[in-house]
Amino acid sequence: MLTLLVMGPAGSGKTSFSNSFGKWLESENYSVCYVNLDPGAEVLPFIPSFDVREIVTTKAMMEQGGLGPNGALIKAAEIIEENIGQILRKMKPFKADYVIVDTPGQMEIFLFRKLGSIFCDGIEGRKACAFIMDPSSLPKKSDVIALKLLNLVIELRLGVPSLELINKIDLFGNRERAAFLEPLEYRQPEDGLRGELTSSILETISKLEKKKRAVLTSAITGEGFRAVLSSLGELFCSCGDLT
Ligand SMILES: Nc1nc2c(ncn2[C@@H]2O[C@H](COP(=O)(O)OP(=O)(O)O)[C@@H](O)[C@H]2O)c(=O)[nH]1
Ligand SMILES: [Mg+2]
């Protein structure tokens, strides 16, 4: 069993990917359980085996607590944190090849509070993250570096290996796809502070991120899903050739 935490900035496609990758795995004869950890989710495309909205919703926090959207989200995260033991107990009996966990729309409540780390620490067995990126936010070298750093922050905060997925690739042509995969060293350097930071951070990132490849995916067409599956396998195979 592998628990896959689907993470990424708001709107990058976490919920869509959770659903379509899960359905694709099912079509490949794997068993899949879905978990929703987003208290702000309105409609889900999958039927979750556990849904955090049983415990709290952002909407209820706004209506009953008289809070604004951000306050309601923080309050909801606090309530989830208080109930983490119960959530993990409910997930414990899950028997599936893959447990796909869709995380909160605003990833900071999962990543920069204790919620993400206590959740991950409590999950038994193999676990990995899929870090979903929206390529429209990647035009410059420094943008890619910022997201790569965020992916390392995921590994640092959660202690779980994380794959980079460049999603919504159906919206891009061949030339742009090739550019997304081009080594960062070849990208146009930037001027000033941004340029300096970019080159020194890049050196550090290259040492830290091992030889993981970013995978181009589409939650709409299913492109790249087989490559995601084999990259997940490689994360747990010390003999894997990641070059
Ligand atoms: N074209 C395209 N749109 C996508 C893809 N994945 C998600 N979207 C759209 O992006 C928007 C945000 O997706 P959602 O899954 O709700 O993002 P989340 O906030 O990260 O959970 C929705 O309108 C989706 O239909 C994709 O692979 N291709
Ligand atoms: Mg979502």
C-alpha cells in the first residue's frame, strides 16, 4: 500500500489529479481509496473513504464563527489538528494498493502548520507526495527555482519523498513542453539579485533533489500517468536508474 499525498498551490489541479489518477489506477486493476483533507472543498469528483468535512468545513466556520475566509481556514485547520488521532484511526483499516489524499486548496495550512507533519508521521507504510505545479506560473527560471524549493520544503516539513508534476500539459504545445523539461542551466539567466540568487540556489538544489525527473501530466487527458506510476516505483527502488 502506498499513501500518495497530492499537494500543490491553489488551483494547480490537486483535486482533478487525485480523481483522474485514481480512476486511471483503478482502470489498471489497482485498488484505490480516496481521502479528502480539504475542509473547503465544495464538490468532489471522487467518493472519499474518509472526508474531513465530517469533522469540519470552512463554510461552517464562516457562518457559525463569524470568521472571514482566512480565519475560517485557520480555525478549520486547528480543529483538524485536534482530531488527527481520530482521522488516522479511521484510515488505519484501509486496504488498498493506493490511498490518494487530496490536501487543502491552500497548501500553507497543511505545510506550514503542524497539520501536514502530524498527519504524515501518523501514516503507516510507504508514503510519497505528488507536488502539482501549474506551468502557467513557470515562465522564468526564478519561478521554477521557487517551486523546486517549495518541493524541497515539502520533503523537509513532511519527511516524505516528493515528485514534481507539471500539470495541465494539455494546454501546451511541443515547443513549450520541451522547454519545461530543459535543464535549468540552459534557461535565460536573469539580472540583478534574482539572477544571483537563482544561480546559487540552483547549485544547492541540484545537490539536494537527487536525480528526480519532473513528469508532465494532464488531469484532463491522463497524459503522463504511467510515467508518474513508474516514478513512484523508482522513489522506493534503490536500484532505480534515475538518470
Ligand atoms: N486544462 C487543464 N485544466 C486542469 C487540469 N487539472 C485541473 N484543471 C483545472 O484547473 C482548475 C483547478 O483544479 P482543481 O483540481 O480544483 O485544483 P486544486 O485547487 O489544486 O484542487 C479547475 O478548473 C480544473 O478543471 C489539467 O490537467 N488540464
Ligand atoms: Mg482541491
